[in-house]
Amino acid sequence: MMTGPLAPGNETIGDLKRRELTVVAPLVALLLVLGIYPKPLLDIVNPAVEQTLRTVNEKDPPPTVADIALRHGEGEQR
């Protein structure tokens, strides 16, 4: 037990009942699938993100070499 010994009244309580496992199992499976292959979800979300960026009239430019060097502590003047 990670949190110490069980309280006296809790020895008979099981971890998950069949009903709880039936609810949790599909959620865990979905998390695993989207963690390994998120492209279907990203394909749904990307048009909304692009529209939002167009609405605020702002693009997300790639970082410049100088920005990357400063993040890693290179190129600092002393």
C-alpha cells in the first residue's frame, strides 16, 4: 500500500466493480489511442485553430536562430 495500511472498515471494499470498469475501460482505451495516434483529433481541431488565428489576424512565426540560441544560453554578452 502506498498510503499506508487500510482503515479497519475498508478491508472488504474492492478496487473497481464491473460497472465502474465498464465506464473506465473505454476512456482508458481512447486515451491510449489518441496518445499514440492523435491525427484524427488534430484534423478536427486544426480548422478551428486556423480560423481563430485568422480572426485575430496573427500568425505564429517560427522562432529565429537568435531566439533559439538565447533560450539555450548561447550568444549572451558578458
